[in-house]
Amino acid sequence: MREPGAHQKRMDELLGRIKTRLADIDALLAEYAEHWAEEDGVYRFYHQSFKVFDRLQPLTKQGFELITEIGDEQDPPCEWYCQIVKEGAEHGFNKTTNSEWLAQTRPILEAFWHTKYFLTMMAKYAKQLDSAPQCLPSGWAAVLYLFELR
């Protein structure tokens, strides 16, 4: 059984690491908000354009890398999130993509949106919280699940 104080300490340390990287998170979220990211990426999905790979995968990979760095060795991202990103980033446009469009491209959007969500929640709560709360807002609780601290 884990010691309650030690768990609170880990959550506070995670919040501290997020606060330390807040400028990086905000900068990446600004890129996510640009026209050529989500807005154009979703259009490209429905347009069946290879650009859905070129635009959303790199941003997702950058976000995943930042999340992994924030988690560090002590609190790596949870297995589900890692699987979602892997499936969305593991392959590029190929000769079978058009005939398997949904199967090959929906994971890209899913990985992008999960990454955007977690970065958004980290930025939001890094700005609002001084320490990890006992009564958890849903978004902060989701960040804790991301790092398997809930």
C-alpha cells in the first residue's frame, strides 16, 4: 500500500514539472491552434488528402515527446495513451491508404485530439493550481490518469 503523503508529493512534483514546461506547452498549443493544424487537418481527412499525415502526425509526435519529458522516468504516460499515439503515428501515406482511408487515418485524428486534450488540461491546471488538490477537477484527474497517478 502506498503512503498517502508520498502520493501527494508525486502529484505535486508532476504539477511542478508541468509548471516548469508551461511555456513549451503554451507554444505547442499555439501551433495546434493555427489554421494548418486541426482546422486544415480535419478538412484534409474528409478531403482524403495525404496532408492529414504531414500536418497532424508531426504535431502529435511533438506533443507526445513533451508529455513524455514532463512525466520523466518516474511518471511515464499511461499505456492506453501511448498505444493511441503509436497507432496514430506509426505509419505514413502508402499505396493502400486510399482504399483503407478510415482505418489508416482516424487513428491520426484520435492521437492528435488526445494529445491536444492533455496539453490543454496541463496548461489550464498549471495556471490554476498551486498544489495538487484533494478534490479533483475532471481535467486534472485526467492528467493524473495520463501519468498513472489516479
